[in-house]
Amino acid sequence: MLYEILKALHIVAVIAWMAGLLYLPRLFVYHADAEKGSAQSETFKVMERRLLRGIMNPAMILVWAFGLGLAWQGDWWHAGWWQMKMGLVIGLTFVHHLYGRWRKDFAADRNTRPARYYKWWNEVPTVLMIGIVFLAVLKPW
């Protein structure tokens, strides 16, 4: 029963984290086109900070905690699929921290990248998530 509870909590946390990973770069796209110092830019700053600190950071921590709990309960440590999945989750975590750095740049009005740059980065979490889901469901090796 503990395994099923951990799995349910892990899935809820993943949904929250992925929502943020998909929404934050979309905010960056719009923010990059907003004039620095404008009311619109200041609104984006608040939205980005609240999303990252209020939803994404806690969700990421819970994903890791419940995911490691699942690995412990299922004794998955040496399974090839799990190790590959962990590599992709580490990639998602890297993207999360990269987004956090960019949020700080926007907050300080130091962004120099165009909106199209963030449009491309908006797709990265999706690609990683697809790999993670297929590995977790199929457990190919």
C-alpha cells in the first residue's frame, strides 16, 4: 500500500512541476517582448516569481522525495530503465534551475534574449517528459 500512495503523490507532484516547467518559459516569451520597467513587465516579474517559488520549487522537491521513495520501495536502483529515467529527471532539474536563473535576469531587467529563444526552451521539458513517461511505463530493460 505504501508504494501505491507514494506513486499517487509522485504523479500529483509531477503534474504540478510539469505545469510550471511548461508555463514559465511561456511567460518568458511574453516578458521578453514587454518594455522594461512597464506595468506589464512588472506583472510578469510577480507571476514568474510566484510560479517558481510557490509551485515549481515545492513540486520539484516532492517529485524527488516521492520518486526516491518509489525507487527504494520498488528496489529499482539497478534497473537500466530507472537509471535512464533518473538521467532525464536530472535533465529536467537542470532546466528548472536554468529557468530560475533566467527569472532572476528578468527580475533585474537584465534579459537580453529574444522571445523566440524562450519558445525553443519551452519544448525541452516536453521532450524530456515523453522519455521519462515511456521509461516509467514500459520499463524496457
